Amino acid sequence: MIEFSHVYKQYDDHYPVLKDINLFVDKAEFVFLTGASGAGKTTLLKHIYMEEFPTTGQVFVCGHESKNPKRSDLPFIRRTIPMLRRKLGIVFQDFRLLNDRNVFENIAFAIRATGASERIIKRKVFEVLAKTGLSHKCSHIPSQLSGGEQQRICIARAMVNDPLVLLADEPTGNLDVDISHEIFNLLKEINSWGTTVIMATHDQNLIEQYHYRRLVLDRGSLIKGGDSTVKPKEWKSIA
Ligand SMILES: Nc1ncnc2c1ncn2[C@@H]1O[C@H](COP(=O)(O)OP(=O)(O)OP(=O)(O)O)[C@@H](O)[C@H]1O
Ligand SMILES: [Mg+2]
């Protein structure tokens, strides 16, 4: 479902933030992605939804290939990205809710791009709001919701197109223990329907309590949980 093959990522003249990542995540797996702040968790997730491209190496996601794009690849990439993102649900570290629209519109926005009719949009939005327990908040704007409620709206928005893969970047960051468990249970439930879930987290409580595979990043290297049989190359060799 998701594969990283010798992926290096280097921003401009900076030290590489991902180093020789080799990784395979299967359909319907639940995987934790951990590592200290700045280790490269968000950058790795961005490679899955093609917000970033490898400097070298390849990423394969749901049948789409991503590599360092040449100029001539750009039209192909512009067509590929929307096709890929329709198969993914993304819960961003910084929420990215539209603050001038209510909860219903925030979620509906994610389906409108697929060209669905208003009747279907309404049905699907109310379905995911019921699943996340937030039907009664549908006409609120994000600033009228608690942090945990906003996070559940982000999950509802990520679920609404029935994704094959759900990427959740620190979905329990800054939430108290009870709310964190609520959010986590929601992700587990989504996973039980067959959706692959990759959750970036610092939450040691959750990691220790649930024995899902754990990918550990250390300053850009995957030191545990991946398919890292290949010795990382010296970063300078890719510059
Ligand atoms: N667009 C960018 N340009 C240059 N450097 C970047 C860019 N995005 C991220 N970085 C750097 O890449 C490294 C990894 O960042 P990333 O956001 O992936 O870490 P993270 O593991 O998600 O951290 P956190 O736990 O704090 O969210 C950091 O050193 C960061 O400064
Ligand atoms: Mg991050």
C-alpha cells in the first residue's frame, strides 16, 4: 500500500531531514510514527500525500509513484496529486480548519472537489458527524469548539471520502488523557473498517498501551520498525 525505497530529503542547503528511508506499510495496518521533535515525522507524512517529493529515492502510495520531479514531469504530477489525495484522509498537525465556515461546510468542502451532488454531500457529512459524535455542533464555527472537538472535526473531514489510508499527524497533541483516548479510539475504529492508519505521535501512554508497529525516526533515519536492512549512506553523497 505504501512503500519508501531509499528516500532522502534535503531542503536547499540544509542537512537532510530524511536519510535512506526504507519502509513498507500494508493494507489495513495501524502504525505509530514516533521520534523527537524535528526528527522528520511530518516530512515523512508529507511525502505520502505528495506535498513534498524525495530528493532521491521513490515513494509508492496506492499505486502512485513519487520521485524527484523533472520539469517535464510537472503536468503528470498535477494530474496525479488530486487522484492520490482522493484515496487519502489527512489529519494535519495544525488542524487547517476554515475558520470562517461552520463545521458542516468544513467537512462538505472536502467532498465538493469530487463532484458529488448536494444530496450525497449532506448524507455523507451527517454520517461522519454522527460517527465522531458531533452532529449537534454542525452549525458551529471552529473557534466555538474545544481543541478535542476541533480534532474530531479534522478526523471527520479526513474520513468523509472513505480513504484507503488515513494519515494523522499528532492528532492527540495538546489534549488531555481522556480526550486523547477518545480520539485514538476513533482512529482504531476507522482502522477496523480496513483503512490503513499512520499516526505520528509523541504520546508514550498510547504507544506503550497498544502494541501496534512502531516506526522510530531519529534525526531523519528510521532506526526501528521499517525495512531498514540497508546501511544509511553518508548524506554528503546525495548532495
Ligand atoms: N520547508 C522546510 N524547509 C526547510 N527545513 C524544513 C522544512 N520543513 C521542515 N524542515 C526541517 O526538517 C526537520 C524535520 O521537521 P518535521 O516537521 O518533519 O519534524 P517533526 O518530527 O514532525 O517534528 P515535530 O514533532 O516538532 O512536529 C526540522 O529540522 C525542520 O526544521
Ligand atoms: Mg511534526
